[in-house]
Amino acid sequence: MDLRDELRVDERLARRGFRFTPQRQQVYAVLLQQRDHPTAERVFIRAKRKMPEISMATVYNCLDALVKCEVARLVALERGAARFCPNMRPHGHFYCTVCERVFDVDLPAAPGIALPPGCRVERYELAIHGRCAACAPARPGRRGKRRSG
Amino acid sequence: MDLRDELRVDERLARRGFRFTPQRQQVYAVLLQQRDHPTAERVFIRAKRKMPEISMATVYNCLDALVKCEVARLVALERGAARFCPNMRPHGHFYCTVCERVFDVDLPAAPGIALPPGCRVERYELAIHGRCAACAPARPGRRGKRRSG
DNA sequence: TGTCTGGGTTAGAATTGTTCCAAGTATTGA
DNA sequence: TCAATACTTGGAACAATTCTAACCCAGACA
């Protein structure tokens, strides 16, 4: 983990009256280590490897603190478990409906959406559902190029 | 409800081996009647007014059938209950974080998003979180009222 | 040093939203 | 008419999340 990031996280938590406890450090490290948008349960499993005593309730608590301090994002792509993502730059998500993997995608500079008048935007969430490169050829739908391998 | 719409829904269901039962008609009518993106529970409450015997399981069944036949959309804007929407034209959603109301918004013609190569898009979901006109002037705190019904 | 205060952690209970199930009902086709 | 099949129902089961009560620990202060 980048030390400057850790310092910034520490500060960000402190500013809101949260402590950067060993559990929160571990949960944040898990998010940074493998950026595959894990669910809370998956974070729990990974965090347990180095911290076997950690509980699910604590993982939820830590994720909640990280999200509140804008150090991680909660991503709700489908029904079922929420996913978490330490990438705080504006971005959208590509969700593969076959393998359920999630990829970050850049957002266009100017979305140019006509909002109801008077609205104040806090954030955008763009989710794109489809098939990733690995899964696209799998089930032949319309015409697609066939790849060997 | 527009008769042509109803006929089309009937057909669409039939094409997939579903029947347009009185319960499904009622659930669909509820969606058309008040386009405020109700949750399944809210649909249940509204459907009961004209059909007191209807059960929650049936409401879920009906909503599921309508979504499968592409007559309604399931909208997952936040954690918690899914919402339903009979507007099948491409559009996004503005979600007011204060009053929790949802508004349809038009999408820009060309989204222009750089996807990972080889991806095949099935659908976009754009969610914009913020404050609606009624809630925007409020200071961070609770204002705005949720409508009952 | 002891103790007070307040956030943090834990296991497990509770809650919420959804799906599953078994039994009975309605509709369709032979 | 009978059989096959889809549908509805209430309630059980389930998954994800939140809540609760007990205990823990760091820092402030006497």
C-alpha cells in the first residue's frame, strides 16, 4: 500500500472522528490489494487470512467507515451483495452477466444529460451490463466473431 | 391504460408462455397508474386495493414475468428494495437522496464510453444521485417528504 | 497510577427483501 | 371429461445487512 495513501486515509477517518484501527487498515489493504470489486463476504474471507479473529460485523463496520470517509465506494450493480471499490476517481462499471466480474470504465467528460430543473447532482453511477471479452464468444447470440482458444 | 399497450403486453407474455392473468393485469396497471418507481411492497399495497386477496409472492411472480417479457424494468438504485418502472424506452434515473423519489431522465444520444476491448454491451444503467428541486435548497439534514400511497 | 469516557470489536440475534415450496386452483388441449 | 400445465397462495427458508449487548482498549484526566 502506498504510504501517502495510508496517511491520507488515516487523516480522512480522523477528520470524521473515526480511528484507523488495525481492522480498518486490514480491510482497506484487502480492497487495495485485489481490485476486483469484492463483496463484503469476500473482503471478510480475505481479511481473515491475516487477521483470523475479525468478524463479519467488523468488516461491515470498516467498509461503512471507509465509504463514509470517501476512501472507498459502494457499488450496487445487481440485486444481492454490494461490492466495494477503492478507486475514488469518477468512473463507471462494466458488469459481465456471465462471469460476474466487474471492470472500471472511464466516464465521458461531459455527460450532457437533461435533468429535471433545480436538481443538484451529488454523483453519477454508470453501470454497463454485458459480456466481457472472455465471455462474449461463449454463448452464440447474434453474429459475433468466433475466436479460437 | 392504453388498449394497444395491453394487447401488446398480452402478446409479449404469450410469446414466452406466460398468461396475462388478472393478477398480472392488476400489477401492470399499478405500474402504469402511478409512475413513481414503486418497490414490490408498494406495488403489493396498491394492487391490494382492487384485489385484496393478492399475495406478495404473486406480486413478485408478476413483476418477474413483466420484467422477463420486457414490459417493465427492475431498477436497483440503492441497497434495499428494488424498484419497478414500466417505461421501456432507454432512460436513466435521478434518485433524490433526501426524499427518495425517482425521476426518469433522458440519456445522451452517444454515451462515448471507452469499454475494455471485446466487450459486448447488453444495457446501460445510469443512476444520478442528488437532490431534487424540492429538496435541493435544504441544508444537509432531513427535509422533503415522502408521499404515502 | 486508577478510572472515566467513548469509540471499536465481537458473536449472535433481528430485520429486510426476496425466493422457494407444497397445496390447491384455473386454464388449455385432447 | 380428464390430464397437463401454469398460476396463486401463505408460509417457510434464505441471503445480505443491521442491531444489540458485552466486553476491550486508547486517551484524558484526577
